[in-house]
Amino acid sequence: MRSNLDAALLPPTRRVLTTTEAAAYCGFKTPSAIRKAQLEGRLTPEGRRGGKGTWMWLVDELDRFLRGASVDTERSGMPRPRGEDEETKTK
């Protein structure tokens, strides 16, 4: 059985990782940093395994987070800044 450290040292062979695997990939000792980043809106999960299970994380999203790049608001489901939403524009 591999440890989290071993998993962090190997390049990912899958495109989507569990929260524990994502934490190891990012170099965190525990998954709590991933959960905190999600709650703060700095990291967006791909979805839940089977719709109800553990959060799953795209390796590309984790790489974006590690680079410090901003979250893509279109993908994240975050509301657009005022004035960018088609419904708020007056005709």
C-alpha cells in the first residue's frame, strides 16, 4: 500500500483524484487544506463520485490552484460580477 507521500511524488495517471489524493498531489499532509480552499472558493471540485460520494478533483484544476491562477467563474458556478449577467442588462 502506498503512502500519501508516495502518491505525491508520482505523476498522476488519472485525470480525476479523490480529496485525499488531491491533498497529496498538492503537497498537503491532510485533505483539510483542499476542503478549506473549496469553502473559500479558491478550488472547484469536478463533482462527487457516484453523485453522493467523495469530492473528485481534476488534475488541471489542482494545477491551476497551485499556480495561484484565479477560478474560472463560468466553470465554477460562481455568480458573475454585476453588469456581466445578461439578465441584469437593461434594454
